[in-house]
Amino acid sequence: MPDLAIHGGVPVRDRMLPYGRQWVDEDDIRAVVEVLRSDWLTTGPAVATFEEAFAAQVGAKYAVAVSSGTAALHAAAFAAGIGPDDEVIVPAMTFAASANCVRYQGGTVVFVDVRPDTLNLDVAHAESAVTPRTRAIVTVDYTGQPSDLDELRALADRHHLILIEDGCHALGATYRGRPVGSLADLTAFSLHPVKHITTGEGGLITTNDRGMATRLRQFRNHGITTAPAQREAAGSWFYEMTELGYNYRLTDFQCALGHAQLQKLPAWVARRREIAARYSAAFAGMRELETPPVLPGRESSWHLYVIRLNLECLRVGRTEVFRALRAENIGVNVHYIPVPWHPYYQRLTYKRGQWPVSEGAYERLISLPVFPAMGEQDIDDVISACTKVIRAYRK
Ligand SMILES: *Cc1c(COP(=O)(O)O)cnc(C)c1O
């Protein structure tokens, strides 16, 4: 058996393979440079062009571009009317920003556990967490697999709640044949470099509701009303700030990059699916780990490929497996530490132990590299390194 790199053996590869990484080509660079030479660096025509193309891509009526996925969630929480008297249901297994958007608006986060198979929000647990103060649900499409959106829609309708989808993992995913971005009242996307397409930093919110779209546009621009007819009538200098908004605008050169990247989305998502299928086939017979299940009627867009270790079959814990894979130069990661475990939420007195599925899964999770620019050798390296490490540590 080859020696593990962590014990001084030869690593599977010479250079670290990151878990995610952008793909920027000459065509993207040209699109950005063109805007840099134009009259508009921000609030110009590239913004609407990108928004319209994005809305069309995900089958939504409106898309509003903002400066990050976090800003997109904040804008969604604002448009949903979340305030200090409101409770919002959020899964415990997600990135902190899914919950933080509720706190920005002064609302109370009610963390709910996830289903054991997909690690998406458990609808039955969500329903039992509803109180007269509940205003909205933030559901997260963990790793790119859509949540139980029909059931969540029905739950939201029964209790008059707004359904916000944190789709930051799920650009390009479909649920019962319909694209993520067209399904919830508001869907937030991120354009961070590890996500499906990138603008450096950036985000979007999609909605089919015109009133929501207007509120989102106002929110990203200081809360200033953007009805041009109104401005025209009162003289061109006149504007009114009617809500407390922010400067969450995305620049024109970023939107040009986003638009150029969007053309490649279908091919990139297809490539992510191929990589995921290669991993799942390679690990199918290994009892020391579980591969991620995909439910019928869902096509994941595979932002992440997360394995779960069967710790009872191993002589070591997740930390040792993680370190051993890193030593082999496989840039594994962990998504996520349960959000209520973070010191900020601990200070708000959430007690550990209330989300056994999320908390139990956390101890076993490892994210393997998946991004469209990975080559065949990279995929083989990940599979060899996992096989090597698991064999060395199996009971
Ligand atoms: C990436 C991500 C965000 C935040 O997006 P940024 O663009 O980094 O602000 C929010 N929620 C989830 C689930 C994410 O993965």
C-alpha cells in the first residue's frame, strides 16, 4: 500500500487542486475591456442587458443585479418585508449569509433541521416551527440540489409566508423540469468565483412579482425611487429616498463579465454533472463513505460534491481524513459548520443539539473539488487520493 503523503509518502499530485475555481477566457476579458472603454462604468446599459439575459436563463420575469450573493439575500429579506417582529425559518446546514440576511432586517432566525438524505430543509420540521410571528422561509438548495419546493410552496401558502430560495448553489438546477430562479417568491444567486458563473463579487435576485422587483431595485440604490416618469414630471434633478436602502449596485464591467459567462453556463453545468457522475461511480462500492443522493425530479447543478464518511468503518475521524487528503494536494473543504454553532449565534443563545441531522452530518462531511475547468487527470487524482486515504484508514 502506498504511503500517505501526510506520513511522508509521495502525494497523488504535485500541486494543490482547489475545491472550486473560476473559468475566465479571452471572450470574457474582451467583454470587460469593451465596457472599460465605454462611457459607463456603473449604472449603464450592461446592467439591464445582463439582468434580462439572466432572467430569461432561469425562466423568471425579473432579475435584479447586486454587489454580492449576501446583498441579494439582504435585498430579498427587505423585499419580503422582514422586520424586528418577524421570525424567519432557515436551515441550520448552510452558509451564514442565509441566516444573516434576517438579522440585517432585525428579524429572529428560527433554525430548523434538514432531511438526512439531501441535507435540504425538512418541510415537516419547518411546518412545526411556524408561529403567528413567522413571516418567511429561507430554503437553501444545498450543493445545488433543489429543495422540496412544491411542499414548501404549499406550506408557505397555508401560513401566508414568503418563500425565499437561497439558490447560491443552484444556478442551472431544475426541479420537476422547472429552473431554479422561477419557483420561489424570491431567489438569490451569488456570482462569487467558486459559484457557477462569476463577476468577481456579485449576485442577483429573481422574482416573478413586479412589486418585489421594484422594491429590490430601490433597495440596491439607497432606497431612492426609480420611477423615471415621476422624476420627469417634477424636474430632472428631483428624486426621493423613501426607504433605507444601500449602495448594492453591480458595475457595468462586472455585468459584462457576467453576461459573457452566462453563455457558458449550460456547458459548465453539464461538465459539473459529468464530474459528479464520475465520482459517484468510482465510490459506489466503498462502504467507508456515502455519495450524495439526488432525488427523482431534480437535476442538481453540483456547486459542491459532498461525501459523508461512515466513521464506524474508519480508524480515524473526519479531521484526519481531511488533513490526509490535503497532504495529497486535494483541496478538500467542509460545507458547513452548522450556522447556530458560530459564536455570533451562540451569543444569541441558540443551544447546540437542537439540529441532530445537521450537527451529525457536519462531523462526517467533506467537499471534493468540482469545477468545470477540471481536467480528466484532476478527476482521476481526486478518485485516487480518496481511495488511497480511505484504504489506509479503513478498519
Ligand atoms: C456563496 C453563498 C452565499 C453568499 O454569496 P456571496 O456572493 O459570497 O456573498 C450565500 N448563501 C450560500 C448558500 C452561498 O453558498
